[in-house]
Amino acid sequence: MSGQESLNIFSFKGKMKALHMSWIAFFITFAVWFNFAPLVSVIADSLGLTKAEIKTLMLLNVALTIPARVVIGMLTDKYGPRLTFAVLLGVCSIPCFMFALADTFEQAALSRFLIGFIGAGFVIGIRMVSEWFPANELGMAEGIYGGWGNFGSAAAAMSLPTLALAFGGEDGWRYAVAFTGALSLIFSVIWYQNVTDTPKGSTYFKPKQTGAMEVTSTGDFFLLLIMKIPMYGALALLTWKLSPAGVSLLTEQSAVIAYISLVVLFAIELKQTIKVNGHLFSTPVEEIHRYPFKQVAVLNVLYFATFGSELAVVSMLPLFFAETFELNMVYAAMLASTYAFMNLMSRPGGGWLSDKFGRKKTLLILTAGLAAGYYAMSEITGEWPLALAVVTAMACSFFVQAGEGAVFAAVPLIKRRLTGQIAGMTGAYGNVGAVVYLTVLTMVDYSTFFMVIAATAVVGFITLLFMKEPKGTMTEVHEDGTIELINVGH
């Protein structure tokens, strides 16, 4: 069966149906998650928000997604994508309706914080798609899933202001926001009725224990603990940003409580990790059942630089164009949207390149392009021709999003039964990157901001040298003890 035959995007049967349903579900989660940005000026007027309050809502929007992606990854591995996505879409419509009804900044802040949970939906589809597609098509399939689903944020940006106007009046924005919530609620039912976790006759492999990620050697145990620290660091950074030292949304006391909670959470997670993996110190895992956790660590760093920079740049680019070239905001926002628009082709393109030329080689080339792209962005000044600046942003964006596609072409090839958790951790690192970059942006000028991203891409390139190309097979064990070898490489 040739690639052309098997990946027919106009088909709605079998694995293609699973892929289409998955990206539509992900598309809706992104439309809900990013329904605030395009309506921000109307909402600010309606609720009487200050500039600091608007920035705070944007930060709150991504805060909960960091732990949510890890939790949803575990739930997906345990209960399967069908149930997990249906519940997520249904439950997250509630804070969306809450936001549509908000009258005060506090109500808006709470609902935006809770809506961040829907940003974890991405992880569910990664596992779903990996169940339905063979290794040689997986990069392309995950790329289509990621790129088309990601487009939900751009679609929200284009359609919600029009919807708000259509409903009219000063409550127009409320109807537009509620519309995305209703979409989420309705699709949760459609999703549940139309998909299955695996193709007929396939086994859905589940982790042996839940509560923490499983690793298979003592070295990996310590690496796992090290890789957890930046996730807590990002949440601490966020707390600091919201404390009196930053925008004063939290009182001194609440900030202290938040810091203590993070330490307690880390201790609980440490305990769980020891509970799940403590046996490694007495009985080593057989070679055949091992998987290299360093692969996960490398992909985490790369997703920090790719998706982290995308989230940060998408939120600052309109302002950057407006200020650098003295444009009005509407025109600047249109130019900046070219960056997000690239997702439709770049992410599937990165996945396709990865399928064709190998995971590691593709990532090395794309990461080098990423570093060069952001370096070029740091050189943009008002003297540049505007067209050249836009082309530079689009070229940079291609490497960013193709890089995301290539990262998630490799994620499902590490350990099948842990795919949700691995995708959850790698996905969370994207949000950690966004929090770090957005915090850097509040302290430095645009040029330095782009240079910082370029520097992290160089770090990513160096860590990539430690990655191994997925080859041969990965091993999973059926409940009756028989072993299944799942093909992962050429």
C-alpha cells in the first residue's frame, strides 16, 4: 500500500476518520482556549479592565495547562482517548460559559484560569493518532492533527469578532464566547459516539501503574526528577509574576501559599515516582522492556524552544509590528497572523520530512533553521522594508512549526503504553517555554527577546546530538503475557 493511497485526506473511513475526528476535537479546544485574544479590546471596555489586568488574564490562560497536560496524559493512557476527550470537551465548556457571564475582573480571572485546562486536549489526540497509524505515516498524520487543530486559534481570531458584531450590542462578545463553549459541549457527544480507541482487533496498552511516569533504569529515574523541576519553576515564575512583585493580583500571603503548595506538590510527585519506580534500585528491568528516557528529555527541550516560542511570539507579534513599523493595530494583527497561518502546512510538512528522512536528521536541520530564523528576527528594525520583515517572520515560523511536527513524529515511537504521558510532559514543556519567554519579554527589548529564543534553540541543537534515531521495534506486553513488537523505524 503506497503512502498516497493510505493518507487520503478526503476519506472519512477507518484511520482517516479517527484522524479527522481528532483534529476537529483539538481545533475546538484551541478555539475555546484562545477565544479571549481577538475580543480583548471589547471585553476590556465591557469589564473595565486595566492593561495589567489584561496581561494577567493572558498569563492565567496558559498557567493551568502545564499541570493539566501531565494529568490528562496519565488519564489518556489509563482510560483511553475516547472517554478522556469527551469528558474534557464537556467539562471545559463550563468555565467557558462562566467567562461569557463574567461581570468582574475576579470572575474573568477565575474562568480564564480554569479554561487553561482545555489546552491539554492536544495530548489526547497524539495518543489516538498513534494507535491508528503505522510508524512510516505517523509523522505526517500527527502533523496534520497538530497543524490543522492548532489552526483553531487562528480561526477564532478571524471569526469571533465578526460573530460578536453579528450578535450585536455590548453583549455581542458574550454570545461569541458562549458559542465556542456550546461547540465544545456538542462535539463531546459527537466524538464519543463516533470513535474507538484503537482499530478493531488491536490492543490498547495501558501503563502498569498510574500516578507517575514509568522509567526503566536508575539513571533515567534521576533524569526524570531533573526534568520535572522546570515545570514547577515555570509555575513559581508565574506566581511571582502575579504577586505584589509583579502585577499584584495575588496578595503577599496568597503568593506564599502558592509557593508552599508547589513544594508540597513536588514532594507528593516525588513520592509517587518512587512508588512507581522504586523497584529499579533492587531489580533492573530486562533489556527488551527498557526504553531510553533521554529521548523524552531531548524532545522536551526542543518543544520548549519550538511551541514555547510560538505561543510567546503569537501573543507579541502584532504589537512588535505595530511599534517597529508604526502601523495601526488592525493591519499589524493581519500581518502577524501570517505567522500562525503557516501551521496548516508547516506542521504536517515537518512530520512528512521526518517520516521520509529520519527523525533525528530532520530535527537537527529544523532546529538549526529555528536558531537562524530567530537571529534574523532579532535584527529587524524600522529601516527594513516591511515585506522583508513579514517574509522573515514567515520563514522563521516555518522552522518553528515544522520543528513541532517533527518532535511529535518522534514522541509516539518511544513507548506505546506511555504515549499519553510522554506527550503530556513534552507538551507541558511547550507551555513552560511560553511562560519563560513571556516573562523575559517583560524585562528586555524585542531584539534581545528574539536572541534569547535563538540561544535556547542552539541549546536544543546540542541536546539533540544525544538523541538516538528510533529504529526497529518497541516491545509491549499483552495481559496474557505474550509480547507484541511494534514497528517504529524504517
